[in-house]
Amino acid sequence: MSLSADSARVHVRAPGKINVFLEVGEVQEDGYHDVASAYQAVSVFEDVWATTADEITIAVSGTVDLAQVPQDDRNLAVRAARLLAQEAGWRGGVHLDIRKGVPVAGGMGGGSADAAAALVACDALWGTGLSVHELHELGARLGADVPFALMGGTAVGMGRGDELSPALARGRFDWVLVTHAFGLSTPEVYAALDAHRSRYALDIAPPRRRPVVEADVLHALRAGDAAMLAEAARNDLQVAALALRPELATVLAEGERAGALAGIVSGSGPTLAFLAADREAAIELQVLLSAAGHTALHVHGPVPGARIVD
Ligand code: ATP
């Protein structure tokens, strides 16, 4: 997509995600684990405003703790803009105003959403006119969760999580997110999972199969059935996140006692996602968890991927 030179400000909104299912297989030669995941984009957003500039610069603000967000070339949004400029042969720059709403290092793909938003915004601002497929390919080079932040909705991700196919999902699912003041590093959580598995593996254990998203998960999404999804939701990284932060187990139990159909660690955590029966049940759950002293947020999914906002 391209813009006329005088409308030189583009606003793009990209969502955070929940892994409603995540099965983790073996480590591959590239150092990534083979995974099978069902993603859902939820209504917590990153907003990025792009304006023309001589260099590539950013300013970061937001409603979440920003202490861990790099403000330099390590920021995923800057890396996305640089990659697109290089691929498109663009000589100019961009200023990216990033407003973060997704908890940082929370397992909800906030950095990936910024990268997706930056790709869409710079593509429009610079008139590079890349196809959706080309943007997805660039996104995958930036990080395994970036293609899903571009696509949004509900999808199955295989390989590193970036081999995506849309999944049919009916209706809306209501979630309550409990965020934490601390973050968890995704590589550390995967390392803790590997350590846990080697500690508990039996010598005679059968070889692990390639990961798959279980049919019950796809069925529940297709049926729009929250109770069925609650039964089928699973995250292999949960055991590792709980080993690193045992207090998360107490909060999971608290949410289920307060009426959640299920509680699950989101991605590599520490954000916890509680599935509610419907909108009213989610409001009630959010009130109860907030009253108990937690930072609880009612969101819903699926929502679209990175999009230009008028
Ligand atoms: P992952 O995508 O690794 O699963 P996450 O969803 O748990 O991560 P993010 O908020 O995406 O968490 O950030 C993970 C780390 O990435 C941060 O601690 C930070 O150092 C780095 N990072 C780079 N760019 C960004 C960005 N734009 N926003 C947030 N973090 C960023």
C-alpha cells in the first residue's frame, strides 16, 4: 500500500496474543524448538505512529512498565524498519512513536507486535508496496511471533511457530489476563523446560513425536465453545514458567477458584490467561482478581492483526 506524500503520518495498531495451546518438541539445528501452537490475537494493543524522518528513530511510551524496552537499534520495531528499508532499497528514515499496551516480557508477543506494526506502517509510508506474503517473510526473519502479529485472528503455527495457517474460530472468547511486575525471558523458560525434561526423562522413554495441535483444540475453536476449549488448552512451557516462578501456581489456583473455566500461562509467561464462560463471567472474574490485589485485565479474541487505523 502507498500514501500520497502529504499524508505523511501512518497509525498502525497490532495485537498481543495468547497461545491457547503450545506443544514443544525437540531443539532443532537452528537452536529453536520445534513447536505446534494455536494462537489467538486478543484486544490488548500496540499503537505505532510512523512519520518521515532522515534517520530511523523511536520514542516509546505506554501503559505498561517500559524499563526493559530497548530504545536503540535492538528494539524490534527499529530492526523491522531497517530490514524493510534494506529490502526495498529505501534511503530515507522514519520516526516511530510506539505506545505499548501489551505487558513487556509477558509472553504475549508485544515486541513482535511492534515489529509487525512497524513493517505495515513503513510499507505504507514509504510506498514500498510489498505483498502480504513478502511482509510475512520479512516478519519471520525478525522473530517467530511476528508473522502471527501480522495475521491476527486465530491460527495454527508450526515449526518455530511461524509456519502459519488460519484456524476457523466462531464467536468470541473472553479472557482475563493477570500481569506481573516481573518478566520472564523466553530463552530461559525454554532452557528450564529442557532441564526439567532431562531430569525426569526415563532411559526407556519412547522418542518424542513431532508436536501437533490436538484436534480437540481446533474443534473447540471452530465451535466457539469456551468450556470445551478450557478442557483442551495446554501449554508445555507452563511447567518451566512455574518452576522459575512458583508463586504463579497460587495465582492460577486463585483464578480457577474465582470462576475461571481454566487458567494457563501465556506463552513463556509470566502473564496468566484465564478463560471465562462469557463476557459477564469475565467481568466478574476481573473484579474478583483485582479485589484480591492482582493486575487483571478483561480482553477478548480473536481480533485482527496489524492494521492501518484511519
Ligand atoms: P517473546 O516474543 O520473546 O516471547 P514476550 O512476548 O515475552 O517475548 P516482549 O514484550 O515481546 O515479550 O519482549 C521480550 C524482550 O524483547 C524484552 O525484554 C526486550 O528486551 C526485547 N524487546 C525488543 N524490542 C522490544 C519492543 N519493541 N517491545 C518490548 N520488548 C522489546
